[in-house]
Amino acid sequence: MESLMNWLQAQLADNSIFTLQTLSYYGDGLVTTVQLVFLSLIIGLVLAVPLAIGRGSKHAWIRLPIFFYCYVFRGTPLLVQLYLIYYGVVFVEGIQDTWLWVILEKPFVPALIAFTLNTGAYTTEIFRGAIKSTPKGEIEAARAYGMSRALMLRRIVLPSAFRRALPAYGNEVIFMLHASAIASVVTIMDLTGAARFVYARFYAPFDAFLFVAAIYLCLTFTIIYFFRHLEKRLLAHLKPASG
């Protein structure tokens, strides 16, 4: 490891901007960005599955609150949602005297809440559409086998819906990665925050932001490759037989 650092330092010796110190800022920003996006997607996905099922409920008292949640978070900018949660939590009476303030005073947590609620709303609609488009033949076959509604959801509807929702959900993952760039406006040192720091220090906007754009491109292509590989495995039965 030491030899690698010495080699890297020698390669960067003539570069006044991209030193080991500035690269460490980008490295820390990359870790923060991946953590923020990954956690918000996982929690949002867990939140979206039951909400997508409830979104198709026949009971208005279940369906309408979920519709309102999705409508609000899909119809307003993520930046506004982030500002409302980050700055608005301070005005909740008495919260600074509770144990919650120890968690919420850190900018990462309000950003995680905003990102989770936003991606949860979009993912709910993605899965609702996938569940709604389940072929009637599959449902009728499950009923013919005497499956209960819960068993039918677990074994037939949800696995089938997940496969159909995969392309749209892949786009949502990429959207969340790109949207995470706004996290720096609430003092989070993510990738964009690191680029802003380098720009402010060296007054080199093209170097700072082109480098971070290249990192985002690499992450995006990695996500695209992962979902394409996943689609090939899970949707292989839909390909026409050769010969």
C-alpha cells in the first residue's frame, strides 16, 4: 500500500490541483454519496412494496393517503423537500430537547429522510404499475391452486411484478444517483461538495467539476451494467427461442 501511495504521489508531483489531499476529498465524497444513495434506495424499496400493494386497495382510507403521499413527493422538487426537512426540523417545538436532536442535527440524516421519501414515492408508483399489469392468467392459475391472497402476492404477483419493474427501477436508481448532487447544499461533503471545495480552493471549475462528472459517469455505467445483467438473468424466459 505504501509503495502504491508513493507511486501515486510521484505521478501527481507536477499537478498543483489533484494532489493526494484533494483526491482524498473526492474519495470521502464518493463514500458519502454511495452511502446516501444506497441507504435511501434500500429503505425506499422496503417502504414502497407495502405501499404499492396498499395503493391498489379497494378501501379508500388505505388507498387515498398513499396516493396523496406519492402525489406530493412526485409533484414537488427534491431540492424543496430537502430544504423543508433540513431547515424545518429546527422549528418542531421541543425537538432540540429530545434524543432525536442528536440524530437530526447532523445533515446526513435529514438528507437521507428526504431522499428516502422521494424515491419511496417513485418506487411505489413503479411497483403499483407492475402489480396492476400482472397477467390475469397468472392470478387465475394461483386461485385455481387454492392460494390465499397473501400467498398469491408472495409467490406469484410480487416476483412477476419485480421482473417487469426492473428496467424502470434501474432508471430510478440512476436518477437518485444524479439527484444526490444536491446534498451538498446542506453542507454534506459528497462528490459535488468535494468538487465545490476544490473549485473554491484552486479556482479551477473545469478541473474540479469535470473530474467529478467522470466519477458520476463511471458510477452510472456500473449501475447500467448491473441492471442489464440482472435483466438478462431474470427476463431470460421472455427471449424468443433460437432456431
